[in-house]
Amino acid sequence: MGSNQSWVTEFVLVGFELSADVEVLLLWVFSLFYIFSLSANGVILGLICLDSSLHTPMYFFLSHLAIIDMSYASSNVPKMLANFVNQNKNISFVPCIMQTFLYLSFAHTECLILMVMSYDRFVAICHPLQYTGIMNWRVCSVLAVTSWSCGFILALVHAILLLRLPFCGPWEVNHFFCEILSVLKLACAETWINQVVILAACVFILVGPLCSILVSYMFIVWAILKIQSKEGRTKAFSTCLSHLCVVGLFFGIVMVVYMVPDSNQRKEWEKILTLFHSLFNPMLNPLIYSLRNAQVKGALYRALQKKRPT
């Protein structure tokens, strides 16, 4: 590095440029949403662990999705909430890189888990007689471990490539957390390697799984239409529609943020989309699955019945 460059010790998170009154209001609103998100996903996770009727591959992967959503929101939302009431919006270099790493890790893992969940539905509906043999617990465990491992390894690659860059100012991250594209703009060296890896990751983590999900659901819809029973078709469509809603929300937002060309006019919209992705998406997932799923509602009813005094 040249003499006018130095290693950065901290960044400043610009966040949303709002008045103090609006920030206080958003602090309370987003805090309630965050608490509800953790509680709802915690309830889903608890029901799956405690109710034996939910010990199936579909709910096994749903429990992983709940863990990811709780971790996902917790990787950046608490810092955003703290910045609403704190005039000092600085974040040290190491926590910033750690925030980027965790955010990407859980995002990558969720992409792969959603793909695995679509494969589970494909086997259940298109090959029901072979379902228990194909989706045995060993296969489910391997798929889950592989998803987590690939997600964290790919995020580690991003973090290592980020650490090699020099930062010499300005040090203001135009986001409410250390989002990787916003941090890269502050580097005073060529970032083309980082950009290539991000593009490759988008293809591997976003385009690949999304294509796999779409192909799976083409076969699923075809198989559902062949079901003679109206009740059977309705039940199959209901289960698949829940998963498709989650897939649409997740992949739609991420692809807009990371695959549409960047511009200054879009930056504020990107922040809003990322906020929705980090805070509202984890809150909506348990609602989508629980409100449209009779088994989850039945498990919740049985759990509440056990808590009632005799």
C-alpha cells in the first residue's frame, strides 16, 4: 500500500437517513417485529422437536429453516436497532467482517435448504411409494450438513477475499449493516476478484437452486394434476404453495439486490429490500407454514392442551 493508505480500524454505518422521531418509532416497531420473528420461529422449532408427529423429513428441514431465520435476523438487526438510539454508528473492522460473514453464511445455507425442501416435496409427491427409502434419516442428515457446510465455506471465501483489501477512506458504509457490496465500494484497490466470486456465488447459490426448484415443481404440478381425489390435490397444493411463497420471497429479493445492476437511485430501495429480507422474511416464514399447515396447527393445539391445568 502507498503511504497515504492505512488499515481501517472501524466503519460508520450510514443506515437510513431519518429524523430522530422516526428513528424512535421504527426502533419500537422493528423491535416488536424482531421479537415476534424469534418467538414464532422458536415455537415452530419447539413444536417440531417435541411433537413426534412432526418427526418427518419435511419438518426436519423446516426446523433448519427456523434456525437459519433466527440466526439470519440476529446477525444484523440488533446492530440496526442499536443505531436508531445511538449517535455513534461506528462498527469496528473485525465485527464488520464477522457480520458480513454470518449474513452470507445463513443466506447461502437458506438457499440450499430451500432447494433440498423442494427435492423432498418432489420425492414425496412424485415417488410416494419410494419416499421413506429415498428420504431416510441418513440422507436427510447428509443433505442438511452439506447445505450448512457449503454455505459457511462459501461465505468464508468472501470474508478472506475481503480481508485482503486495503481501506483508506471514506469509511462510511452506505447501509444499515456491513453488506458486502457496500463494503467493497470503500476499498482502495481493485475488487474484480471479489466481484467475480460474488457473480459465481450468485450462479451457484441463486440461479442453480432456483432452476432446480422450478424443475422440481414442474414435475410436482404435473403429478398433482394426475391425483384423482380432490382432497388429495388440495392437500398437495397447500403444502407446495407454502414452500413456493417462501421461495418466491427469498429468491426474488436476493436476485434483485445482487443480480440487477447497481445505481445510486436504487440504493435506498436496496436497503429497504434487504431490511425486508432480514427482518420480515424470517417473520413471515413461520406464519406461512403454520397458518397453511394442519399438522403444525394440530401440534400447537396439542401442546397448548398439555399446558392446561387438569
